[in-house]
Amino acid sequence: MPLFLWLAFVFFYSGSVSGQITQAVFSDVQYDASATTQCLAEPGSTFYGGGIIVNPEFSNGTAGWALFGKGAMEERISSTKNRFMVARNRKRPLDSFSQKVQLEKSKFYAFSAWIQVNEGSETVSVVFGIGAGEFVSGGSIVAEQGCWSLLKGGVAANSSSTVDVLFESKNTSKEIWVDNVALQPFSKKQWRFHQDESIEKVRKSRVRFQITYANERGIAVSGAKFLVKQTKPGFPFGCGMNFHILESTDYQNWFASRFRFTTFTNAMKWYSTEEKQGQENYTIADAMAKFSQDNDISIRGHNVFWDDPKYQPDWVKTLSPEDLRIAAEKRINSVVSRYAGQLIAWDVVNENLHFSFFEDNLGENASSIYYSKAYQLDPTPRMFLNEYNTVEYCGDEKVSPGNYKKRLEEIFSYPGNEDILAGIGVQGHFGPGQPNLAYMRSSLEILATTGVPIWLTEVSVEPGANQAQYLEEILREAYSHPAVKGIIMFAGPAYAGFNTTALADINFNNTPAGDSVDSLIKEWKTQDFEARTDDRGFFSTSLLHGEYEITITDPATNCTSTSRFEVTRDSSGRTFHFQIG
């Protein structure tokens, strides 16, 4: 990819622009209908008034647009007098129409257009031509005959340049119909503004305290002094853990002082608990579970099965289908029953889109059946479909957000699976270069349309000059997204072998990446504060979600009392009542 340009989906939702700042609209699961609605009889409205696109609604014919490649471009008018553009008689995938736009260095550009094809269905992409015959896709949609679908995408420019905006479809027999095109610039400051605004909306609630005397019929305590401490964050932010934690008090102290959520990197996997057939050994996993429970650390179960043939226990690889079925039944009964009631989640069949060991040997519904079985054995954990490359890499079609959604639906619509608490697990193993946060955001948006909670389950960043910065950017992007309900990093101290993303060195001194993580932990936790009530005994503030302790001092007697309370998203506007005396 060229140094001056990286491309991907960028999602902003608004119908108006105020100066240079466009309001981003976020909600917990259900997003702006225009972002998810497919197959409209008439195209939806133009975003941002078209932004920097000339003649975005084709109300002035072909003005501002030019034929790209071979074929023909043609203006058409619908039965409702709507004007739109058509690329027809196409010979090559990129044959369409284009418009040249000037991109400014360090700005993000949100793209949108309403798309249709003349027959059947076909994937249509927005493409940015950067010169010298080089093109990069900025997003795609499966367009259908007879209805308009919304394609959203985007570009971020690392230098100023003129590019061509055009459309691509591999099937040249299809006409590409386009209407209401927009390309709107956003500065990096605005991107961060949208991010911070989302955090304020979905991770905090504005609440009010009222303090009264217990024995005086609710008389308000004017000027009551109180101290508020957050005892546990409401957003699950955790870290992977391995067996080295059992042998090092330094590792134990390092972990327990930071994290309240974990995933065992290997200890629960089949090849760890039954290395030899019939000889189960849960000693390490049990000890790690006890340490976690003793320190109030919630555990994600990882994993019941792994669909990659390479990571089966050696003895499993040689079994006949019937013997494999018996062994797998024993395995799921053993591990899920053993930890029933102790876990918040299970990765039931890991990497089920990339691999198909159990499907190949036991039938196409093998994974769906194992999700059902896990639920029967322990219905309390959320059951995740856990995959890599869905948010971190746009070139892996097997696990594209669309294919992920399809597989999720197949598993959880299997008879008997409808009531299972489903979870979307996107691992988040990023390379050493600049993470494509725009593609990451778009993938999260697409997955969010399922209404299923999303977790980043194994976040890591390969070593590089900007590792700490990139790790922070990834974590902040995930935390700001309303559909993301938890983050687990596969990172840790070098002492324990976490060399890809080391947060501490061999002596447990922070690395730069560790400093970034500690800074975010501090930012995502309400710091202790003292305040006083007003004349009516009230105090209002905005608090991050989580569990709290409040210690109140009676201004008359100097006596204190302590209470506990929890702030959630549902707490917004709530008044917490406390009494003293």
C-alpha cells in the first residue's frame, strides 16, 4: 500500500454539517437506520450534502463525472423522476465512471453512495485510483436488483494528492447503478472528538447523590462531605494469563494489581489437559482458576475445541471418525462440566471459519452441535465464535464481517441453539505497521448489526518502532465503539514469555507498551474524589460505569458511614439516596 494513503470503511452518522465538525451519532447496538437498511425502493438521502463531490445527486446530468475505462456512462430517470448514473457495456471490472478529488494531508474522508445492479446480486466496491495504474478498494456492498443498498467507505490521506473515485464490480456483465454520492473530510482531531463523544455517551452515566439524615424524616444534609472510590470498572478490560503465574509472586502481583478479567492462553485447551489419550490432567488449569477466583478475576474459557487440524492433540489426529466422535463427546463433557458456573464465556469451536477439522470428520453441523452441547452442560457463559483477521486485516475473505455474520447465524439458528447467549469474538492480532483503524471500525459496525455483544479477545501488536502507540490506538478504538463489550489482550510480562507484546520486561518493569496500557487503565477508571452536597443535600456528576464505594462524613458530628453502589448504562439520570446518622 502506498505510504501516502491507507483506505478503509469510515462510519460517521449525520445529516448535517456544522462548520467543519460533523456530529457522530452512536447507540449501543442499533445504529442509524441508514447505515443498516438494505433494499430501498428509492435511494436514501445524500450524506453531508455530498461533501466535496461535485453534482452528488446527478441533478445536473453528468457534470463533474467522467467515463473511466471502457463501456459507457448514462444518466437515467426513475418512474419517480429520480436521476441516477449507470455504468454499462463494461469490459473490465473497473469500467465505470469517476470524479477527481483533492485530498488534504492528515484528513479522513467518509464515503457513501447508494448502489444497485441491473440483475441478480453482485459485490460493488468503491475504489480510489492513486495514479500509475494503482487502485485500492475503500469498501464494498452486495448490491441487488430492484433495490438500493448503502455503500459506506472511506479514505485517510497521509499527504495531499489528487485521486480518482470510481466503482468496481468483478462481473462485467452487470450494470452498476449509483446515486447520492458523498465524500466528507474529517480532521484527525474530529476523529478523536467522535471517539471521545462515544465514550462519554456509552461508558458513562450522569447520576445524582442525595444525602439525608436517617432519623429525621429525610431531612437533607447540607454540605455533607463524601469520598467516592471506584472499586471495579464496569467495562471488562483484561489480559491473557499462562502457567508462569503459578510460580511467580511478582507475576501474580503484576497481574492482580491491574486486571479483573482474563483468558488462559493454553491451560484449558485439549492438548494441554489430555496430552495422552485417557490421561486427563487439569492441575494447571485448576490452579490458575483458583488464583483468578481468589483475586476476583473473571475467566473466559478458551477453548473447548480448536478447528485447526494442526492444534489437535497428536493422538486425536489419527482417530477414525467414530472414535473421534466418542473422544470429542468425552472432552466437551469433561471440560465444560468441570468449570460449570465458574466462567463468563466459552470459545466453543475456535477459528471455525478458517478451519473445519470437526466438520470434515463429523459432518457439516459438528460445530453447531457442540455449541448446543456446551449450552446444555452450562447455560450461564456466553458462547463465542472466535476468529482472527476479521477486524485487523481486510484481505482475508474467509473471515470478512459479512462471512462472519453468515457463520454466526448458521450456528445459532441450528435447532436448539436459539436461546444460547451468543458472543462475537474478534481476536485482534495486529502487525507491526500502522493499524487500519478505519477498517477496524467498519468491521465492528457491520458485526454490530447482529445485536450480539462483541469482544476483542486476543489483542496483540507485533514489535515495531511505534508498538506502544499502535496498541493504544487499537484499544482506544475498541473501547469507544458502543457494540464492544470487553477487551482481552494476549500480552503480558516478558518473564512469562509474552515476547510479541511485552507489557513488562523480565524484571517486571514497564515497557512503553505497558506504560500505554497502565495509562488507559487509569483513564478508564474514575479517580477517587471528594465533594460536598449542596444546600438541598444533592450532588451531580458523570461517572464511568462500574462498582463504587462512598464514604460520607456528617458535618455536625464528624461521624462517617460507608455504602456501595453500582453505575450502569441504565443508571443515567438516577438519584442514589444515602443516609447518615
